[in-house]
Amino acid sequence: MAAFRPAHRALADAVRARRTRPRPRQGRLLTAPAERHRPTPDHESVRRLRAHAQALAGGAREASAAAVVRRVFAIQAQDTTAADLGIRVRGRDITARAIRTAYEDERSIVRNWYMRGTLHIIPSDDARWVSQLLSPRILAATSRRYRQLGLGDDLLRRADRLIRRALATHGPLTRAELTERLTSLGIPPDGQAPFHLIRHAALTGILCHGPQRTGEATYVLLDDWLPSTGRIRWEGDSALAELARRYLAACAPATLEDFAAWSGLPITWARKSWKMLAESGVITEYGALTMLTGRVELPRSSDTPDVRMLPAYDTYLIGYRTREASVPTLHQARVWPGGGVIRPTVIADGLAMATWTRGPGSRSIQVDTFEPVTHQIERGIDREREAVVGFLRATTGSP
């Protein structure tokens, strides 16, 4: 992380300067006149840079779960097993036990509702400022649903107080255990109301996901699980610019529209964040896309394809508005079949080659290639299949 400190200082200075200088004339964000109107790079170059940034190509792998999450900043986590596989695929011999250690003993990573109001794993040090930036918009966007469920402001406040007391006295608690307690407020145990009340408590900074209990998620008080270290690291415009910088560090080359789609923030906010980054010299143009300054050089290629087995809903597949760079157009429907499903996918040097499914238990994996593949890619798939099966067996405790 030390390598990013000059960029942090430049960014902070730029944000402070914006508060005092006259408002500049609106126009297209530029870094240098010589770089204007360059054509968009080819898909291969974009893909190689993105996959390497995500620790998914060029031999890039991190040594620990915490290092993986620091590098990619946010792992999609609606499904716990898929989230763990998303960490595994970017790591070097990271075991299921090591991931649990990062969650529960080190508490270096945390799972909660962040980007687009969906579950993600992010570095624990970033939990508060990211939530403070994103949660007000998520809560506002959910207000209509609250009304449809009969969850008025008074009931939301009472539920927050009840959840706080229950976790302080009896936590960690599962969703079912919290739901049982919420019935004392007249909340029916079935339906979506209990989920939305628990999520509301998370978005207002009361709780986060805690340790697993026999494979089931529990909730804990955020301030107990991740004690505050004082002032929030970034706030306001600084937090917006920092989130955009983290996104580019993990996903560039990308556009501000990609950032808006990934974060769930309005396009006007994305433009504002790009402007702040440009003013601080943190970003540079890469054709019609944007990179962090100093990261434009393509990673070194290898004669051996780097094959990885991505889980369902992997960040690499959902971090952008368009898909052509990572998945051939002809085969996109096999990865995104509809209904919000994103299938587990095999990539080689960042390019999707196949989808995969688990057989009964954790003993077998079926790989369905889009087209015939080379022997090198076949060997890479076999190695990854063996690694995934071993990981899943350890996760489930099966022999």
C-alpha cells in the first residue's frame, strides 16, 4: 500500500483545492493534449490489463485472503462459497481455513452490503467510509420498498434499537434468530420484512456479518467486531474520489460509466470523481478508457496460458457495462443466460473459454468449453479443476 501514498496526498490536495478555487469551465476531461482522441485499444490489450489488475492473468496471485481483497477492493459476495472461490482463484494456495481466519480471527476482511446495495467483501479498514458514502443513496432507493412492506420510519427505528440490543446481549445471531426477535414488533417471520430490517441495520452502521456457525452466516455489532480507530479515513468528495481510485486500481482500463455501473452511484457523481482524479494527476487516458497514472504498460505475456476458474457472479465479469473484452460476443448468452444469473466461467489470460458446474457434493466439476481448446489450456483446466475440488472438499469437510 505504501506505493499509493503519493497519489493519496495528491488526491487530497486536489479535493481541498476544489473547495477554494473558482469553478472551472465545464468540458471533456483530459490529461495531456497529445493524448486526445486516441483510438480505443484493442480488446486483447484491455483484457490483459484488466485481468492482471484483478490477479487473474500473467501469473499474478496474492499470498493471502487479505492481500487479494486489498488488491481487488471488493469481491461480490451474495453467495458465500462463490465469494470464497473468488478469493481462491486470485491467490496462491489460499485454503478455505485461511479465508475463515481472515474473516474471523484477523478480521482483516468483512462482508456486508456496499456497492449497488449488494453483498461484497471489502478490506475491514474501509468498511466505515465506504458505507458512509454509499448507504444514504441505497436507503433512499429502498424507501419505496420499505413503505410497501409497511416499514415506516418509527418501525425502522424501533427495529434498529431491538437489533442493537439483541446483538449486544446475545450476539452473534443468525438471520433466523434475529427474525424471531423482530416478531415482538409485529413483524411477520415470513416474507421480506425481516431481511430488509436486518439490511437497514447494516446500512445505518449497526451491524455487519460475523463468524459462520455450522456454515450459516451470523451478524454482529459493527463497533464490537471492528472497533473504530477514530476519524473516518475519507469523507464527502474525498471519499468519492477515493472509491473511484480504488475501482481503477482494481479494474482499469475502464470508463466513468463502468465505475457508475459498478458502484451504483449516479453518472453525475462518476463524472465528478473523474474530474477530481484528473485534477490531481492520478489518472491518464488510455484511448477512450482511463488508467491510473503509471499503470499503462502491458503485463509481460507468456507462452503458457494462465487458466483460472471463476465462480458465479465474479467481479471480473460484472465490473463493467460491456462484456466484449472478456467474453466473445457469440458466447455471452452462455455466461449470462438471463434472470440475473452469471455462471461460473473458465478464463485463459482473461478471455472466457468455458463455463463450469459442480456435480453432486464437491467431488466433480463439469467443464463445457465454447470451442475446442489447445492441450495447454486443457492441462490448465485440469489443474484448476483439481484445485477447486480440493478447496470445496475442505470447505464442506467431505473426504
